[in-house]
Amino acid sequence: MRTDMFQQILNDLNSSSADVEASALISTDGLMITSALPAGIDEDRVGAMSAALLSLGDRAGRELARGSIERVMVYD
């Protein structure tokens, strides 16, 4: 039931702006919880890459003494 609610939120986010092309909710270990990705996108690969980005961002924050990060967003 929660997954359905998250899915609707992502669908609403994607349709709220032409600038938002895809969205996903991914656990810190790369597990795809739910997504609204374009057809043909490998969800497992996106999940794994997102977990790697989060890990690198967290490490960079610590190395730069900026604390922990809250989220990772990718813009084009």
C-alpha cells in the first residue's frame, strides 16, 4: 500500500514539470523501492549507481568537513 502511495507521488512529480523526466525512491544500499523512469531504463543499474553516488557524496562531505548529506539529486 505504501509503495502505491510513493508511486503516485513520483508520477505526480514527473507530471508537475516538463523539466522532471524521471524520479525514483532508492534505499541507501541501492534497492529500488519505487520509480517513475522512462521505458528501457534498467532499474537495478540506476539503483546501484545511485547508491554509489550517495556513498561518494557522503565521503566527500566528511573529507571536506561539511557533515552528512541529506539527498542526492542529479540534474542535466
